[in-house]
Amino acid sequence: MSSHSGRFIVLEGPDRSGKSTQAALLVKALRGRGFPVVHTREPGGTGFAEAVRQVVLDPAHKVKPLAELLLYEAARAQHTEERLRPALADGAIVVCERYTLATLAYQGAGRGLPVALVKKLNRIATGGLRADATIVLDVPDRVFHKRQTAPADRLEAAGRAFRDRVRGGYRRFAKSEPRTRVVDATLSVDQVHAAIWERVAKVLPRARR
């Protein structure tokens, strides 16, 4: 278990896999049981990191893969020190939409950057902070189009081949990442939430599970 007093829960998955919906349901369930909860996201979660998010996802920019990776890691370093560590030290349950596994899937598998480089920069940006539980919401590409309700951002507009590499990366890296579970996100919203809760409940403080 982690050295901090809180718990760090990460929801991962390709674009439009339902992360935000499931994160909101998980936060509601945790608060309903009396847990102090911080809900955040990557890239984002702080003023600086949200500004980086606007830049890196803006389709008007043509960002090279290495520059993209460094922007994500810069946002993560700020987010980790400004938001994550303080919340965990205060004993909060942190629910974060995406973390280091996303970088392996998107910039490693998706962009083709060396996995060793991505892992090294992840370690530097996080200072070694790791999730207590990571849940990957897995969906086939057809779901992406069914759930398209807003204009695509820069990564969403990268095309099916890119999305297929990202999904494959998530599935591959999830097997080797500790404390990680893959959930079939084509199931109903309630079924996916139940699967997530089953995993999360195992790492919560016993007094209020």
C-alpha cells in the first residue's frame, strides 16, 4: 500500500470510453460513504496544467511527438506536486482521469516514442508517485463514433490507426502495470460502475468501505 495516508485511484482508457461519466459516479459513491474526495484529471488539475491542456489538445497546433510528450510531463509534474501529493497527504481519496498509463498508450504506442523514454519521464514527473488502483476502460473503435458529441480535439482527430495503436497499447501495458484492471466499457453504465467499485473497494480504508 502507498506511503501516503490517502488513496490514489486512476481511471484510464481511450477517448470516449466513458472515463468522465464513471469518474463522476465513483466520486458520488465515495462521498456517499463519507470519504473526502478530490476529483481531478490529466492533463489538467491546476491552473498551469489546464493551460498546457488547452495548448496540447488544440487542433490548430501541429505538435511533434517529443514536444507533445514533454508538455504532458510538464503538466504532470505540476499536477503531482500542487494537487496530488497534498490531497493524498491530507487523507483524501483522489480520483484522477488519466495518469502515467495514458502516456505509455498515447505517446509510446500511439506516437511511437521509445517506451523506455516515456517510462523514465513518467518517473521523473511523478517523483515515483503511483496509483493504488488503475482501471482501464476498454472499448472498440466503433464506440468512438457513437459517442461523438463535440468537435474532436487534436488527439481525437488523429485517425483510426492512431486510436487502434492507443487501444492496443492500453491493453498491452495494462498486463505489466501493477494494480491495474481492464474493464469492458461496452457494458451498461451501471455494470461498468459496479466493476470499478469492486476493484476500488479493495484499496479503501477498512473503516468505511
